[in-house]
Amino acid sequence: MTNVKNNIRPKHKILGRIYFSAYLIMLVYLLFFAEAFGRTENPAGSRSYNLVPFKEIWRFYKYRHILGIQAFIINVPGNILAFIPFGFFIPIISKYKRSFIRTAFMGMLFSLSVEIIQFIVNVGSFDIDDIILNTLGCIMGYIMFLLADAVILKFKKMRR
């Protein structure tokens, strides 16, 4: 895909960086420290991981009536929603990362990094499904950026 035209004002880039930084701080808290999301150290140093794509997504869907709808929402739509801002802000804060492929790849790499850190520090688990869902969220955020950018450009043209 082609790069999006760089028409973002410097003041919007600064605001984007501030919002992106706040988002990252909140995301790190939720991913590593929030006990409500099961972010406590695994018992007896055991590490859990899933390398089979869609295994945990299917498990959460199939057993949602047993696990509870809250567990399903946190683990499936929640993983998507958590990375929508990532895909939205990356094209705003850097002109070098304004392509679809670069943004999706950065989202996937960031998600992979989070999963590896969770595995190493034994908080949460390494799950390939989380990477898939996070990357999907990043892509959705990028699409929202494109839509917002198109609306803003149309609005600017109408004002001229």
C-alpha cells in the first residue's frame, strides 16, 4: 500500500505524542500490573504459553458460558480494543511509519515484545492469539486513522 500524505500539523504531532505516551503508560499498567486482568505472578514459577493460532480464542468462545462473559470480553475483544490506539497514533506521530504495512508490522512487533516480556517476568502468559488480536486492533486503528484523515481533508476542502 502507499504511504498516506503527510499533512499533519506540528502541533497535532505533539498532541499525538502526548496522547500516545499516556496510552502506552496505561497499556503497560494493564498488561503488567493490573490484578483485575490476572496480572499476578504465576504460582511456583510456572510459565504458560500458547503457540497454536486461534486455540485460546476458540477456547474462550466455546466455554464463555463456563468462564464467564467477562473473561471472554477481556481476552478477545479486549485484546483488539487495547491496540486500536496504537494503530491510530503511529501514523500521526511519525511520517516514516505512515504506511499500512509499517504500522501493522510495528503493532505486531510491539505485541510480540509484550508477550515475550510477560513470559520472561512470569506475569500473564505468552499467547500467539494475543499477538493476532493485538495486530488486528492495530490494523483497525490504522483504518480509523485513514477515515479520520479523509474526513478532515474533506472538511478542509469544503472550508476553502
